[in-house]
Amino acid sequence: MSTLYVIEANNINPANIAGFYTYQGWVPNFVVAINTQGTYAAGLPGNSPVFTWTNTTGTVVYETQLYQDYIEYAAGGDVLVPPTGMIIPYGSVRPLGSALFNFTTPQHTYNPPS
């Protein structure tokens, strides 16, 4: 049996809410993935080939990594990996003092299949 959590948004201090940024067209996919059991967050190593992909995935990974230098408490170059195996790149902003979330501080490293 899996553990389910109820988040009472009206009781959350806005200063403790993490923000996520990704390609606008992928927001619905991001929401589905983050709520799908088995999805995990991973960081890309600095030499990951994903940063050089010429498709939208590569562009978003590259840009979120770039943005982290300009946004306080931001991290980029992360990906959601749902059970389907596709990856959804994103960046996150975690307010200082907020709880550490699995999605804002990924514990895994993702390497694309060759």
C-alpha cells in the first residue's frame, strides 16, 4: 500500500513553497509526472549529452541550468523521470529555510540510454 499525502494549501506559508519552471507546453505533463507513483527526480551530470541535444528537451535543460546563475536559491538541469522513461527537464526555486523536497533536491543522477 502506498502512502498518500494531503496538502492543505491554505495552511502553507507562501515563503515555504518551492517553485518549478519548465517549458510552458509541458506544464500539464509535469503535473501528471510529479503526481505519478514511480516518478523520480534526478540531476544531470555536467557532462551529460542532454545539454547538447538540439530538440526542446536539450534546450530546456540548457536554459534551466543557465537560469540558476540569475535566480537566488535556484537549481537547474534537473529532470523528472516517470515510469514511461521519457524525461521532463525543469528547474526549481527553493525558498531559504523551506523543507527539502525530493523534486527540489534530487538524490539521483540521470544518464540517458545510449
